[in-house]
Amino acid sequence: MHILSGSDFLAVFGRRHSLHCFAPGRVNLIGDHTDYNGGRVFPCAINLGIECMAAPRSDGRFGFYSANFPKAGVSERSLNEPVRSGGWSDYPMAVIRTFSRFGYVPPSGADFLFKGNLPDGAGLSSSAALEVLTGSVLCGLWNWSVTPQQNAVLGQFAENRFIGVNCGIMDQFASAMGRKGHALLLDTYTLDLEYAPIDSSRASVVIVNTGVKHSLASSAYNTRRRECETALANLCERRKIPSLCSLRKEEFAALSDSISDETCRRRARHAVSENSRTIAAADALRKGDIAQFGALMNESHLSLRDDYEVSCDELDFLASCAWELPYVYGARMTGGGFGGCTVNLVKHGNEGDFAACIKDAYRKKFGIECAVYNVIPGEGAGILQ
Ligand code: GLA
């Protein structure tokens, strides 16, 4: 079942679409705030995402309409105007600008209709999905041969350069490169990728949305990144290393006193320990040891909470509720933090009970509902038939 149908495009733009694409959101199982430190991440694309219908137009302009924000109407944009206008269409425009800058100049304008079922601002990478989706549409409209990996890198460039969030490569990569039934073990330093099967007959990936997004999220993200850069610069005065995550835990322990600031030292300790947990988690999954995988997820939450300080009361509460349940292998905050979602690995067959318990506890504690999504690791972006 698709989210958009041909009549939707016709109703908005008065003509037929020529292309229909999809790009998924992602959830990260383990390995957060390692992707801009040269470490491993372990996300999967999910079966929630955004669709786009598009058709070229002859006047060189771009029209954007989102069926999720119908009141905003169609935004008309052009390549020689500034990208940042403060609206959601900055994302696709940023991608078009990026592609042009790297030699993929659209030969004409185009109209785009978007609609998604990813909750917005929930940390499931709706921005990355929108970027990767726009890239896929551009390639589909004009037959550009850009690999999914290049599309991801261009999407990240668009976000860094034009949106102003200094994110790593994880989200765009997962959205572009996802595979059904698999998580992606990605080395963000080399971009080496290994697909790891998730056995859904044993465990389900369940996402719980706090429903909150703390306002400082993107500025705090950039601050964390700077703190890691300071820590790396301090370490390099003692020993030249390419990235924080190139250190093993013991090596870091022996060098860490060269990081003068205590906060920066804790940020770096998180990056190093999270990277080693991610490698260990991938090993555990290869051996079918889901209990060990879950234990590492729990440790990851504590490190993100205490050393990296990107959790919040709502995330801590949801994680600790899940830890109490006997059929939960592991639970942690996922993604950038400061609100957003937890990811939970739940023993197959207990998903309904899990959702009921968590919702009830959350309502009692915070007086609001939390949404629970039982997701299936899905395919990356592509053209829909
Ligand atoms: C956000 C960023 C990613 C990554 C995560 C934290 O989702 O976009 O690049 O850094 O936070 O792991």
C-alpha cells in the first residue's frame, strides 16, 4: 500500500506525475554519536518513511507541496535564491543546490509532492529521508547515475552546508542503503558496510516516541561535536590519531589525561566506549546472542545519559521501564537525543504487552500518550512501480 496515489499529484499540480519514489526513516540499534568520530554505527532503515511524486516543468523553477503540511500550500523556489527560508522546502532545495554544485545541474525545473508517515521531529530521521528522497527523485527524473552511497553523502553535505546541522553520515546512509530484514554495520571512517540479519522470529524492534523534542537539540548537537574535536586535538598533541574511535578503550584510558577539560574527556570516553560496544554488539548478533546484544544497548543508554549528556527525563523513564520487563532484551535512547525515541528489543510474541505496559506507565508519569511503533527493518530509498 502506497501513501500517495496519482490523483494526489493531479489535484495539486493539475497534471500527471512522471516518477514515484520512497525513502525510509531509520532507527539506530546501537552506536550513537560515533559517526562524526570515525566509529561504527548499527542502524536499520524502517518501514516508515516519505514518498514523493514528481514531474519536470519547463520554467526552471521548483514547486514543493507536502500533504503533511497542506496549509503551507505550494512553495515556489528557484536555484538562484538563498536555500534557507525557514520552511520545510529548505531540505529539498538544499539537496538540489548540492547536486548542482557537484555537477548534477537540473536541465529544467520540477514539481514535487511529498507525503510521509514518519513522525516529525521524533529522531527517526525525517530530514535525512527527505534529503535522500530528493536525491533519488533528481536521479530518476534525469537518469543521473549516482550510487546510493553517493546520494547519502550528498544528502549529508546538504544538511551540513545549507541547513546548518553538522550531522554525521549515519542517517542518510541508512535511508539510502537499507536492506529488508537487516541492520547495517557501518564503519563511518572507511564507509565499509556489512549487512547483519535481524531474526524477527526471535526479537522485534519496537520504537517508543516520547513525543517531546527539546528546543536546544540542534545547537547542543553541534556543541557535542565541537567538544569531541577539542578532545581529539588534545589527544593528538600526545599521539597522532585519525579519530577518537580509532582508540581502543585501554588506549584511551592511558591517554585520556591529555584532554584538559573534564567535560570533553567524558564526551570522548563515550565515543570510544560506544564504538567498542557497537563492535561487540555486532559480534553478539552474529553468534545469535540477543541477550548480550540487549545488555550492550542498556550500557549504551547509560553512557549517553552520563558521559554524553544527551538524554532527558522522558527517555530515561522509558528506558528504565523497559529494563524492568522480563521479555525486553535491551532498551536505549536512539539517535541524537534531547527527546525523540527509545529503541527496544522485545522477545517475539510480547510486543502487545510491551506497548500496553509502557503506554500506561508513561501516561501515569507524564500525563501524555507515547506512540509505540513495531517496525520492520526495510529497504533503502528507491523508485516505486
Ligand atoms: C543524529 C545525526 C547522526 C548521528 C546521530 C547520533 O541523528 O544526524 O549523524 O550523529 O544523531 O548518533
